[in-house]
Amino acid sequence: MELLVSLSLVLEGLVLSGRLNPALLVPAFALHGYVLSASVLGWEATPIATYFAGLLLSQALLLAISLRLVSRGLSAVNRQWIAGLLVGIGAAFTWSSLVP
């Protein structure tokens, strides 16, 4: 799962750079919610589903607001730098998850 979360940083960087459609972030929202809810052990299905839904909404809002703020307040050049930074960090974490 950590590998997929790392890849979601790459995805967010590509969306920020304008290379991908922002709608592709919706699975990343669900992934973040799932990974965070996976640490809850021993709960039954209903509390986990509610917890997951809350995490899904909170992660979606967090990522959407941060993308909106970053894309509005920066010039195109700075936005590309930040997008590249996100892709680089996501790729580095992905690589470290794949190679022991």
C-alpha cells in the first residue's frame, strides 16, 4: 500500500503540471483513506466503513484545496518546479519501496 501512496505523489505532480486530468486523483483519495483506515484492527465492518468514508472526504478536501492553492498562487514556472518536486519525491519513495 505504501508503494501506491508514493505513486499518488507522482500522480498529484502530473496533475499539478497539467499533464493529467484532476479527476484521476479520485482513486488516490480513496487509496489514502484506505491506507489510513487499515491501521484500525478489530473493528467491525460498519465502523470501518464510516471511518473510511470520513478519511476519504478529509483526504479529498485536503488534496483538492492544496492543489487549488498551489495552482492559483504560483507562476507557471514555479508550478512546474513544485510538480517536478512532487514527482521526484513520489518516485524516490516508490523506488525505495521496490528496492530493498
